[in-house]
Amino acid sequence: MSDALTSLDRPNSYIGRSVPRPNAKRLLAGRGRYITDLVLPRMLHVAFMRSPYAHARIVSIDNSTAKAMPGVRLIATGADLAKVCKPWVGTLDHFKGMKSTPQLPLPLDKAVWAGQAVVAVVADSRALAEDAAEAVVVEYEELPAVIDIDAARTPETTVISPELGDNVCFHGKIDTGNIDELFAGAAHVVEEEFHFGRHTAVTMEPRAIVADFDPNEMRLTAHHATQTPYQFQDIYSRHFGIPEANVRVIAPDIGGSFGMKLHVYHEDMAAVALSIVLGRPVKYVADRIESFVSDIHARDHRVRARMALDTEGTIIGMDVDDVTAVGPFSAYPRTSVVEGNQVFRLIGTPYRFQNYRADLQVVFQNKVQMSQYRAVGHPIAFAVTERMVDMAAAATGMDPVEMRRRNLIPDDAYPCAAPTGYKFEALSHHACLTRLCEIMDYDRLRAEQAELRKRGIYRGIGIASFVEISNPGPAFYGVGGARISSQDGAVITITPSGDVRCAISVTELGQGTETIVGQIVGEHLGVDRERIKVITGDTETTPHGGAVWACRGAGIGGETALRAARKLKENVISLAGSILQEQPDKLDMHGGWIVDSDTGRQRVELAEIARIAYFRSDTLPPGTQAQLTVAHHYAPQGYPFAFTNGIQASHVEVDVETGFVKILKHWVVEDCGRVINPLLVDEQMRGGVVQGLGAAFFEECLYSDTGQLINGSLADYLVPMAVEMPDIEIAHVETPTADTELGAKGCGEAGTAASPAAALNAVNDALAPFDASIAQLPMTPARILKALGRI
Amino acid sequence: MSEQITIHLTVNGEDVSQNAPARETLADFLRTRLQLTGTHMGCEMGVCGACLVLVDGRVVHSCLMFAAQASGSVVETIEGLSERAAIADIQEAFHQRNALQCGFCTPGMLMTAQALLSQPGVPSRDEIRDALSGNYCRCTGYEAIVDAIESVARARAATANGRQVEEVAG
Amino acid sequence: MKARAFSYARPNTIAEALDLFAAADEDATYIAGGQSLVPTLALRLQAPQTLIDIAHISELRGIALDGGWLRIGALTRHCETLADPLIAQHAPLFHDAAPYVAHPAIRNKGTLGGSIALADPASEFPAMALAMGAELEIVGRDGARRVPADDYFIDLFQTAIEPGELLTAIHVPIVRPTHRWAFDELARRRGDYAIVGCGILADMQSTRIEDIRIVFFGVGNTPVRATTAEQCLIGKQLDQAVVHVTQAALADDLAPPDDEHTPAAMRVHLARVLLGRLLGRIAGAT
């Protein structure tokens, strides 16, 4: 390391620096305040009687015994709550032809998945509510259930919602033309059928809401464990007929979200409806058993894919067929089509080839709703792409690294576009690949692998390149008619003591939003970050914005903060100029001081400017009105999305007798543009990788033939734990986006996007000496043993 | 013998006497009656480790125990350990290493860390991971937690060695 | 996930506990560590009128040698089973299995007696009790009796314990210098119930097997003694050929449940692999 001064040596130069999160100290002391902790005066608790059948007509409901039980305050059915809640439909206009049925908090006549809430019981405590829920008697007429992914489309199958005509939610096609001819003339064709199981988010804190409706003022306050409070403010306003300004959504500390807590859930809507009916606060916390049958599930794809190559080993085209099953209806307000849409548009995107055909069928089935979860569609797209690339390498006798060198889009080829329509501003696949080979010592690992094979030890090395969609503009949801904002807003104030408060619409989930906003404001305002208070997660105290999803927090929220801070700094310096009788362009601000921009000489403290502005405006020159609060909104206007990219590698050892896999090590080289806080970025990567490894090896929602979730508890659904997870090495390549001044692109999903692909390739690499292969996730011992022909 | 019973406990050094239903778990008792909400519930079946507390000096799941069973015991929660600065070094290491994101698993992680670090010697990374085998974290991927615990183990061992050297020298 | 209401009683003696059970018209459940029971109550899979907390009965504690036997009190916690030197020396399969039983916090509360009384067929300790030829001390209002482990496990969660009776102690015949033993299991994640697990106790004369007990868990409704496999080994030297024959013989001993995600064939295959590895360790130790 040289001793030369870097940009990080300037005062308040926080961007690029690893700083810990100020708000983490509270969590470490057990002083977090989660919705599950919240108690309000006269608060009631709700429990639900749930359908035991995957598909059944509700014949009758008998509440008579339950109503008389101790502490019971209300029992409500679908018809009761339909009186206060307008139905919602999870479709978007830009998915042409997509369809779904209207949803209500509780069903009127039919249950469409096992575990669907049918009757709500409100009581003085959760235990009493559960006692009474057990005593509700519902008579059902069981109907044939659609469970299998292929069964949904066979002609004789039951149609879950006859009013829709069939069980197809959406059918999409991409075709650049002449694919059949291309494959017919190809030197090599590789093909595979992939299966990706359902899994689910399993946030540590389950879903939770305390809905508090005050009929006197017609005000609803929803304390809601969500990552998108503004979206829910809009939804509660429209669906419950309450003026938007009277709806306040507060999202305090959130115990994990990962995309799961931004969808509309029937129980949450029921809690709001019950509070409106009762005029009292109603609390709903999903217990873990309820979480498994009511949180969104994710993935669930069957993909058939082919890849064509020329004699040189150049990929010339892909042909893909994806079927994904999404539950009995499409989720609201983001739909259940985005996942499949991203699968069939992301496949192949790191590579140069331009010939592409893809078919996407999104089908209904009698399982809980499927929708967006961390790295929406990416893990499927890259598992398919990268496995095909490895198969192509094998077919052409090339090393997987060489195969990628030959086919990845060159780093100097940007801007360019994928055959699926995505436009890339500037990516760095080759730089990442080179860096990866360095940090993992690829050649040494290959040599070691060959050596160990001689001794009956089967290790595998898997590589996976990826791109990741981030910073979505209005083309993502807005043009489809969803009231989901692509802009963010910030209000920054200098307080009378010269401290800074920044209220911003991006939200904190523990990923570090408040920390990076503080870093950005501190650097661009010229104030020590210890004096900056960042306020998030409350629609009443922060401006409307998209909040956090699709890795938009740093890229869009961060740019919003940057521009707001710049604007405020102009105001402060202009005011200081008036006070100091100095040209504003000769002044700057550092460390909470107005300084001479040339010399850095301290002229006057910000606190003194604030004191004069707030308390002695009489001493300001006539006509000067101090503006120490600014509001600024920012929406992306350049590329429709800012793509990030990177590459991952997984190193595994397969016990070929037992089918058990030990994950030895994992590497990530990623390019998320400007890195604001390396400590936080690296932890986003690691957490994301492990979620992907969970999907690769452990996690799967297993259903019986009758649509019962058979492993719906935390003891039976296997989440990745500390012993089985590897150490993960991270390196960065930085290609800032030129669309913003900040240059950040986002980093929350990259880890999850490609770790399953790397793992899939690694296991197949280990199995290669046995001519065995696997194309199904999770890769359980049973599936590996089957692949090896041992059982 | 009754469905409602009086529970006597020492919690974080304070004597507590409260009536509660016999069916109330220690986790619910601590969270709702004593407002000790630092003890979290993630599964209510002893799998996730978010509800770990110390009962008579041993780390146990407060969701796998009825408050009635604990009556007569000494209980310590994350609030108690924090306030008497018993785990300040672990908390500081977690903070510096960013060994938490959402923080929901964190009190349980700290309980496990404290139990492990109370034993003599410096645990290996594998031993740390083994000790954490019953603590679920969805955010971090565990490595930062392992790093933080490892750094405290080394620091504590260095301090202990330093003390021994001083004693020998003195 | 809140348990149904129940009454709670905390007896100080075995006699008191038995009386409380009788007084509750048998609609009662004993609770010791409660690490398996509490979740079933929370899930309302069980809902007794009365919970009888036996954790404070001092007669149920203690670990002591008693002639050729080690008597382990039913309330011995898993962490004590792991750490106790008498158990490590005289009932080594309990010691070896203990680190695999769930996680540290569960081991701080769960009891050996509770585990063996519940007799979860996927649990380590019931199977190791069988592997070591332990005897289970059971007390009822009619007095105490000792049931050999071979007669104790009847069916799924069903043992020789009659309603109202208490498992008070586990008596293990202490291992002799000619004994070799080995334990291992295959679990998806550390602390999970194993897909297959196995404990072996062999009496060896030099390299020849005089007697052997092989017990699998996770493969049926109870811990399963692989008697056909045992017969293949008695009087034999532990060479590759014998091991192969023994592995093949497991087909006659094991009839694990079959489902799509964990096929019976897989459990049998894994049991064979595990058996081969454990016999290898025993051969290596001689």
C-alpha cells in the first residue's frame, strides 16, 4: 500500500469507506423495536381458522361455540370483511393477456390452497383467539386440486377459476427468428431439462402488523413489518376508502424481508378490516407454521433449454421453454409474472450471442401464492445459462474458464443490448473473470482436483457469471399501472444546533440504508456523519418513494440523498456568504464548518449559521430568507435499469457413497458500480450467497399429491445453518453508472442471483468422472445418489 | 394445581412475582409481562435460537419452557447481560464486524457466543460454527458472526495470557 | 402456536408424581426437559389437562457405578451425558452420540430419561441404549422393574412404560476392555434428526468378533437391531468380504418407510455405507 493521499483522506469523505452501522448498537443491546414487540392500548389479537384442503367449496360456517368462548370479541367471515375492503387483482397492463381473480381478505365461497385463512377470530390474547379458532366449525366440499406443474395445462384438469377459462395466468414469447434452422446447422447442441423447487423467504421475524383504525378521525395507522410503507399507504387508502393523508404506515425495525414483505397478504388486509370493524387496534403476527403456508413462495420452474455452438466453441443461440407455477392467483400489486418474465429475459444475457427463442408459461395451481423474492428470476436464469455453458465446454473439450473468455460480452463492447431486449450501459464480465481466477487460484484448484480424484476424493469447481437488474425506472411497474414509485424523496434539514436530519423514503431492513444515506449526506453536505440523523420507515414523516426492492436503495435512494445534500449545501453557503459578506463560490463546507474553498480555513461554524437563521434572522441582510430545509425527489431517467454484473465460484466435495456435499469455499467478484460502504456490500454478498446455497442444497417446499405442504415447519424445512455454510471471499470491480453522480448500482441480490448456478456447476463437475449429472435444485443426497445410479 | 399460577423468578437481578396461565411459555412471559422484548420468537419450537436466555446460568430456549417450569430460577436476558456489561466486548465485535443485519437473531447469537466464550481456550472456526448450529440467521450468511466471535476469543485469551504473565512476573 | 390451557403440578418425589397422575384420571403428561414435548403442546398435537413437572425430583438424578452396571438417573441432561467422565468411560456410546443430539441449548435442558421415554425412532439415545444392552428402570404405583432394552421398544413412540409409570433410571452394563464401539450418523445439517444413524458395540477376541450389537435409528418405528447382520459377523474376522456380506444382509434387517423424498432404498443404501464405515473403524481400532 502506498502512503499517497486518496480521496478517502479528505474531510467527510465517507463514500467508499467501511463504517459500521450506528443503528446496529440498539439491536445488539436487545433494544430493537419490531412490530412483534408492539403493544397498544385496548389492542386485540387475531388468529385464523385455515382451510385443511387445497381446493374446497365452503358449505357452511358455524361460529356458535367459538363466539361464546372466553375473551372472544369478534368472529368474521369473508362476507363480513368484504363490506369494508374492495377486492384486489394482481395483473399489470404491460404483461399482455395476463389474468387473475379478484381477492378479498377472506374467501366468500371457496378455499384455493391448503392453509388459506377462512375465518378470523379476534380475542383478548393470541392464545384465546387460537382456542376459539379451533372451535369454529367449517363444512367443506373438497374439490379436485391442481398440484403438478404439468397438470395445470392438461385439458381434463380442473380449472381453478372457471371465470378465467383455463389455468394459464400468462403466456410470453421471445423469438429473434430462424432458431430451428440455426440449431439444425450447429456444430454442437447441448440440452437439458431443469427442475427448480419452490422455496420461501423464512425471515427471522415473521410477518406482523398492528392495524389501528380511529373512526373519530377516519385515520388508519398501520404498524407494518414491510419494506415498502408507501405502497401500503396507497393500498390501504384505496382498498379501504380512507383518504391517503389519513393513512399512516410505520415500518420500524424489520426482522428480515428479502422481498417477501412487500406483497399484499390476505391476513394483513383482514387485520386492517377487523380494526375498521372494531375501532380498536388489532395485531396479527404469523406464527412460523402460518408463515410456511401463507408467505409467498418463490421459484417453482421447469425449464427445457438448448444451446447451439459453432465449431470454434462460440455460442450461437439458445432456445428455452419455461413453465412456472404461481399458486391459485397472481400476487398483488407486483404480480406473479415478474419472476418468469425475468427468467426468460435474463437467460444468456452475460454472453454475446444474439439468436434467442423463449417461451414462458405462467400457470395456476392450488398452492400458496408465488411471487417476488430476493433476486427474482435470476437464480433460475443463471443456473440454466451457466450449466449450459459448462455442458457446452464439455461438448467442445474446453475448460469452463476458457469457454467463458470466448463467449462473454467483451468489456469494451458497451453499450449493447441482449436479444431479450435488456440494454447494458457498461459491464465488466472479463475483468471479473480474471479477478476470480486470481483470488480462487483456479489453476491450483484444478491441479488439486485431479490429484484428489486419483485418491477417490471427488471435488468440483463451478463458475457462474451473472448480470443483475437494479435501479428500475418507471418501465418496471409504473407503465403497467401499478402505483409503485420508481422515484425517491428526501427532506434534509439543518437543525437550530447545526445538526442534520434527513428523512428519506428508502427504508432500513438491517442492510444499512440509514448508514449509507448518512455517509452520502455527510460527504456531500460537508458534515460529520455523527451529527446526521437519518429517518426512515414512516409515511407521516418521510416523503413518498419506492423504498427498497430490486436493489434500488443505494442507486436511487442514494442519488436522491446526494442531490438533496448538494441543494442544501448551496443554501447554507449562500446564507453563509450573506453573513460573511463573501462570494459563495469562495466558500465550502467541511466538518460542519464553513471554510474558504481555496485554503480550507475555518470561517464560521454551521451551528452559528443555524443559530442566526433560526433565532436572529433580524441580523440577516434585508430580503434574505434562510432555507435550511430542502426537499428533493429523484427518479432514474437514463437506462430503464442499471445492470450490475459479476461472477461466482463454488468449490465442493461430494461424498459419492452418501450423496452428501460439503461446500468448501465460495468466491464472488462483483461490480455494483460505486461501492459506498465495502463492509456492508460484502455482507450483502455473503448473505445473498448463502440464501442461494440454501436453494441449491437444502430448501424446498414439499407438497403431497393432495396439495398439503408436508415440511411446513422450521424443523422440517431446511434453511442453511452455520456449520454447512462456507467462508465466502469477495472482491470488487467498480464500473460506476454514468446515469447518476453517485454511480452506485445496487448489491442486495447479486449473491443470490448466481450462487445456485455456481453450486450446480460445482456438483456436476465433481460427478463428471461418473458420467453422472444433475439438473434439479435443491441437490439433495437422494437426487445425487439417483444421479450416480446408487439408488 | 391450577391453570393460573404465581411465578416467582429473579430476572436480570430483580425479583419478579406474577400470575400467569400455566400454559404461558417463558418467552411469552418475559416479552409480554416483563416487556423484555429483546428475547425474540422466530419459531416457537426450539429450532431458530432467537429466544435463547440464561436460566440458572445455562443457555436454554425460552420458547421450549413454560414460565411455570422456571419458577424459582434465576433468569437473565439480553437486556440484563447488556446492562451489566457482561458481553460488551462481544457486542462491540459484532458491531465493528457488522455481524448482524436485521438484528432479530442477534440476542440469541450473543447468548450462544457468551456460552461458548465462557469456556476455556480459543475455539476454532469449526467449533464456533458448531456452537452456532442451533442459531438461524437469514441475513448474514454467518461468516461475520464467526469472525466476530473468533476475534473476541482471541482478545480474551490474549488478555488472560497477559494477566498470567503479569502474575508470574509479579 | 399457543398450547391449550392446562394445570401445572410440581411434585418433589416419585410417589407424589405417580399420585398426581392417578388423580388426574390419566389425562396428564409428565414433563422433564420438555424439549420434545413443548413443541407438540404448542402445535396442539397433545393437550393434557395436567402437566406434571418431574424436573425437581432429586431421586431421578445421579450417575453412579452399581456393580457391573452404570446407573444413570433419568433427569441427567444431555450436556451432562456429554461431559460426565463415568458415562464416557463406562457407557461410551451415550458419550459419543451426545454431540449429535440437537444443539447446545437443547442439550442444556433435554434429559436422557425423557429421550428414552419418548423413544423417538430417529433419536440417538434410545438407539444407543439398545446398542449397549441397557436396562430401563420403570416405576409405577405397583413398584419398580427393570426392562431390558431389547424388550422395551414396542412401536412408534410406544414403549414398555405403562400409562402413569415413570422411567427413573437407565442401567448400562459397563464396557469391558475387549469391547470396541463406534457411532455415526448421516444428518442433512448438524443437529438435525439423522436420515440414518448407527451405533455398534462389539466384543472382540483379538481381531475376531465374539459378540456384537448393531443398532440403527431413523429407519423404522423403533430403533432397529440388525440381528441378521450381527449373525454374519459373530465368530468372524473383520475383513472386506465379511463386511460386504454383512452390508448385503441389512436388507433383511431394515424395512424403512418409503416416500418420494427419502426413498426406502436410499435409507438402506446409506445404512450399508454407514455400517461399512463403522466396521472399518472398529477393525482399525483393534
